[in-house]
Amino acid sequence: MATVLIIGAGGVSRVVTKKCAMNTTVFSKIVLASRTKSKCDQIASEIKESLGVSIDTAAVDADDVDALVALINRVKPAMLLNIAL
């Protein structure tokens, strides 16, 4: 089991995050981050309601290298999926 950090909260990210949440034996923790945290919270809420899986959320600008590195160091993901534009 591993932690996955997903960057981006658009339509494709919504599908990717849901697919990860459907595989809890592979992804023990999912963190969804985007510039607009409210979009991440919306996706996390939908997944919690439909699958019963909790998703952590965070705000990060993927163009801000220092902020992104800080988030990666905090989350310590085994896998990072960049689904941002």
C-alpha cells in the first residue's frame, strides 16, 4: 500500500482520483492538491459519499516549485500524478 499525491482538480483528475480511491489495496492514502482547494474538497466529498474513501486535500500552485517541493516533502508520496494543465 502506498500514498499517492495527485496534482490538479479538473475533469481528468476527478476520474483519476476516483479510480485510485477504488483501489484502496494499492493506494492506502490519497492526497489531492490544486491551486483551488475548494475544487479538491468537492472531489473529495463526492468520493467520500460514493465510495466511503477519505481523500486529503491541499492547495498548491504547480508552477511554484518551492511550494510543490514542500508539499511533496510533507506528504512523502510513493507516486506523484501531475494531472494539472
